[in-house]
Amino acid sequence: MIKVAVNGYGTIGKRVADAVFAQKDMEIIGVSKTRPSSEALIANKKGYPLYIADISKKPLFEAAGIKVAGTVDEMIAACDVVVDATPGGIGAKNRALYEKLGKKALWQGGEDHEVAGFSFNSSCNYNEATGRQFTRVVSCNTTGLCRIIKAMDAEFGVKKVRATMVRRGADPGDPKRGPVDAIVLNPVTIPSHHGPDVQTVLPGIEIVTTALVVPTTFMHMHIVQMDLKNKASKEKVIEIIKAHPRMGLVRKGLGITSTAEIKEYASDLGRPRSDLWESCIFEESVSVSDDNELYLFQAIHQEADVVVENVDAIRAMAGEVKDPEVSIKMTNAALGFEAI
């Protein structure tokens, strides 16, 4: 069993903890919080040992009815792999602790590529993560882009990608962020950071990205255009999407034309937290021009798609499962996940 610690039990961390707990070859040895919260209480209720960085705050947790197992240092010392799901910028500061204790660690896309020197996507470079001490799982948007770009490049070859990210303003449970009544350029300059981030996983891909933030909480939406090297067809593209374990097809005729309806569909499917681990590609949007330009819309659940990638990254770093297809199947099966 791979002993996993989750340092940061928030939006991503709590989902990763649950996904790891579901795996037959992994166990959660602890999660961490910096202050008493409902999430800390839920960790207790789920049986995840809860650790804190500052042991002097233990009375505050206990006053809220939350049991503390010990310090974060103690949690890290007991694990094989630590998943750092702390807020962006904090994780980089934690590297010194992981190095000191000689632990394998993986970070989220909120950190720069340089924090680990290697950026990961299950469908693209699983084998390169085998046995690594440090790995970074790329962001939700980069994850979605890597999946579709890699699949198309493998079949047709990709000359160039242009993509616009229409990003959610805040996660559903976040009351502190906006915008409320604005469309915000994110950033004003072109390209956005998403293209260079894709290139940390797929260095041979020429890509230009733009991004903006809109007043919604559910998901991101990508407008993707690719220039393909070889002859393609809509039918073949859809066939590839259907066969991919981490891409789902929003089929025509279902009346789904929005992220809200996709989330409702996930809820009706009984998905935990209505999570969508797959990239959701709208079948009716897929089109291929006579000169092999591919166009499509894909929706990305910002809270969920990186969760399964974290599980695969843990398995790759542990070095027990060498085949990416085997790991992906193991992860998906443990979660009862079959792409829409």
C-alpha cells in the first residue's frame, strides 16, 4: 500500500483524499488544515487523521470538536508520497520540508513548473514520472487542453493550437471572489499562461491561448481550434473522443448547451459532489474543415479533472505500475468512473 499524505484539505485536497481512499493500492495516512473549519470536522468524520502545522493551535481545534493527530511534520514523516494541495505559492515553500525528510511530493498547477521541474498529465507523460521524487500536476485548464491535443496529435499530427479559456469567477463554495458584474481579461496580454503551461507537458506543440473570467461558478469553457497535419474527419475525431478514458462526449439531442446542465447531469448520475473528472466535449461543436482545421467546445470542471491525475501521478512516482493505461483504468474503476 502506498501511504499518502494530503497537505492542504481544501477544494482539491479533500477530493484527492477521497479518490486515494478509494484505491486498492493506496491509503490515506493523514490530511492537514491550518485552522478549524467544517472541512476539518468532515476529515474527522471520514476517519482521516488530521494534522496541523502549528501545534499551539490544537486547543482551537479541540474547542470546535475537532481531533488533532499531530503536526504536519509528523504526517509527512509517516508517508511515502505527499500531495501538496495548499494554496498557490505556499506549496513551493513546503519543498524544503519534503527534501529534508526525503519524501516524494507532488504539487498542483497553482505552483510554477519549476517547483518540481516536471509537469504531469496521465495521458501524455506518465512514464516520465516513474520513480520521480517531485512532480507537478498541471492545472485544470492545462489538463483539459493536454488531453485533447495529445489525442489529436497522436492520430493526425498537430501543427498549431489556438484556444480561449472562458473561466469561472470563483468556485461554488467561495464567497470572497468575483467578478459579480464584469467580464475580466485574464490577462489582458496575449498569450495567457495556459499555452506555455501546455508546453511543459507537450513541448513540441505550438499553441497560443487567451483567457477571460466570467460571473459563474460551475465550470470553465474552452473554445479550441487546431490546425492538423494529416487528413481528418469529424467522425474520426468523435470516435477518438469516445474511446478516451478521460474525455466525455456531450451528445447531441440531450438538450445540454450549458455548464449548468452538465453539472446537473453529473448530479443525476450520482457523482460525488457532482464532479466531472473528464473533459466534456460538445459533440455538435466538433467540426473539421476541408483544410483540416478542427474546432470544438469543451467544458472543464475546475474542481475535479485534476483529481484523477493526482492519483495516477502518485502511482507513477511510487513506481509499482509502469503502464499508464493500467493506472488510468485502476483509478477510474475505483471511483466507479465511466466517461459521459
